[in-house]
Amino acid sequence: MRERDVVRRLVAHAEGRPLPRGTTRQLHVAADEDLLIVAFVRMGGESRPWGIAFGRPGAEPELLTVPEGRNRDLVADMCSRFAPALLRHLRTPGFVDVPPTEAEELRPLRQVWLPNGSHADMLHHLAYAYTFTQWRPEGATTLNPLGRAAGWLFREAQRPGQQHVVTATEALRTSYTFPAQSTRLEHLGFLLTWLDPDVAPGERFAAAHEAEALAVSTALDPVLERSRIEKPLDDWHDARNEGDARRERARASEIARVLEEELRRRYRLTAQAISHLRADGRRTNRGVGRLIDAALEEQWHEHTQPELRHAAGADPPPFTPSPETDRDAAAAGARYMAHLASASLAEAVLLHDDEELQDEAIARGDGFRGTIADVEDRSRGRWMRTAWTVRDENPGPLRLREGSWVSIIGSPERRGTILAVRTGSDGRRTFEVEVSGHVTWPVGSEVGFVESSNHQLSQRKSQLIWSDDEPGSWLTHARPDDDEGRR
């Protein structure tokens, strides 16, 4: 945890309330028709869902449950009923009347909201179970597309700056500083209670502690499972073995009532988080638009295009990443560089429209502020360059060095290079920065610089990794020798 985060949390504790993080909202919240809330519950020790809730904010969720979460036929049938809703929401080819033919046709961006990180992990479990499965209940033809979509959503959720998959706890944590330990910030009910304006400041800690007692993760409270489900489930098994269909249905309904109650609470809390973020008085950061553009490009290349080929029956079928491991060195390397590019882009585009993010960057040494002491035109012919001398009267940590690329705060397209850094006897720094273009800011103006984004370089590397004639291709494109594989 950084020093500024520690100070901010202490201030929040002293004031007895969460404090806004940043001067802008750094997350897109889609309209109701473009937003799907999904919540899961699972049986203790199992990875596949026992129940699923999904729907739009402001509407009652659709609830799907099975009496026995260990019965793969029942679970697969339930997932095959959930799959069309998710696949239509993502505009997956084969599940919409007019499939998209380019990234622009995926607008507006569709979001999937989940209560917390354990529900995002369930996407991985669904991908593991159904992406490549050749087994399916009779008539269940949506399991493979569901597995591929869940796998893409899970991978996308790990990409910095992505806007498709939102866990409500992460959205609130990045929007507010809460006066509580980090280990408690994954509980959605706990966070929402701190934000509830109807709870008096002196009562929030006790109320949040009480809300924390109700499980929000995919796992049910073990006490609840033992006290309300264990006996009906045992009786359901007995009735099934004895062929007593009436008793079997009765016990299944009894189990479903408990699971639906739990699913509704998780769904309702997620909807409350969405409402709270929408009511936040801060405007949306202008950089979010760039992140949405990048998200749509990712969806087009990583999900929609491959699904177009699947729907067309392409032979061979398109490459599908394995839920277990990369299985393709070039794909793994390309995605690594794509994630680096996304992280750099997200930080850069959000920072230039948020004063608090700018202060944080300077505090950790990734930028500086000062006064322009001199401006010298160094243009030669068509090569436009201007050298600025900038004096920093309040120097702090500095990770920038001579040769570092920087951008003017508030003008990310205006880039420069640090030519020299000189420190006086009084500890104050003087920077000489060569700025591209003929920039004539007046002497005496206040200006700030932060490290430039290098996302274009990482994006280029991500593309080059796919080539089999670039340096290092012997590693990323090698195939194991048959004799080696047999040993």
C-alpha cells in the first residue's frame, strides 16, 4: 500500500465515512438495456453452479437452480438455459438475428456485472467445464459457445482498463477509500453499508459488521447449507432412488426456495452498487471513451471474430485458448504484451483528466510540476522542436531520468524528452525538456509533466510475436519433436 493510500484511509477512518477516490469516475456504467447482472451460488467443494440469477437492473432476475449441484446432467441443463441470455447479450454470432461484421457494430458496449471476484472465478469454472466438452445432455447445443464466452469474459476481466466485466466490489473500491482493512473490502454488503446515507456515521461500523455476516460469494454459508438444505437434499436422493416423483419435486422446490433467496440477495446488492455509482456526483473521466474503444476492439478480435468462424463451420476451427494453460507460446506472449499495452493506456488516458491521479503520479516519482523559466526554439527546417527549462520548487521522489519520454499534463498528445535534470545545492531541480512541435507557452507558466504512455510499442510487440521470422520466433513458434514427445 502506498503512503498516500495509507493517509487517505486514516482520514476516512477519522471522518467515519468512505472518501471518493479521484475527481472523476473512472468506470463506464452501461445503460440498463446494455447491462446484465449475473450471480452464482455453488455447493461447498464444487466448482460448477448450483444456481444462477441474471437480469437487468430494475427488473426481477430470472432464477435457475438444481436440487443437486454434483449432478453434472442437471447442472449442464441449467447452464444451457442460461447460455442464450449471456450469448445474446454479447451479440455472439449464431445467437443474434444480425451478427456484427466489424468492431463498430458492437456498440454500445455490453457489460456483465458480478457481485465480487468469486463470481468472476465461476466464469473460469464454466470455461473449464464446457469450452471443449464433447459430452452434453440431449438437446444442449449451447454449452461449447457458453464455455468459450465465459472463458473470454474471464480473460477479459484480467486485462487492465477493460470495461466489459465489472465486479461490484472492485468498482466500489476503485471509486472510494473505505475506513477498513483490505481483507474486508471484498464483501459487497459491507461496502454498501458504509455508503448507505441512511445509516448514521456513528453506527456505520457496527452496521457494516452485521452486513458482513451474510455471505455474498458463490459459496453458501456452511451453517445455512447444513441447517436448511442438508435434510431436504438427502430426502431428494431417497425419493429419486425410490422413484417417488412427487416427493422428489417437493424436496427440489424446498431446496430451490433457499437457493433463490440467496441468489436474489446477491443480485439485489449488485444492483444497489450500480445505482450508487450512477448517483455519484462525479462526471465520468473523458479517458473512459478511449478504454471503451479498446474494449470493443478486444471483443471483436478475441470473441466475435472467432465465433463468426465457429458459426460458419470453419475447418480447421479457430484457435480457442485453453482454460487450463496457454498451449501456444505465441498466443501467450502476444496476450502478455497486450496486457502491458492496456495497463499503460488505461493509466495514461485516465490520468490526464483527473487531478488526484496526477498528484499520485507525481508523488510516486512518475512526473513533476514546475514553472517555465525559459523557452528556446530549436526548430530546424520542418523539424519542429522547443526546449523548455522548468524549475521544480517542491521536489519529491523522481523515477524519471534523462531520455525519459514525458507528456504535458492535460495534453497527452504533446510529448517531450527530458534532456537534462540538474539538482541545485538547495535540493531544487531544474529540468530541460525538448517538446515536439512549436509550443510557445509563456515564461512563468505553471506546467506539469508525467511519463508518456508506451502502449503503442507494446501493441506493436504483441503483433510481431505472431510472426515466425522475427527474433525469438524459434522459442514462440517451436513445436516439440515427435521423439522428444514420446520420451
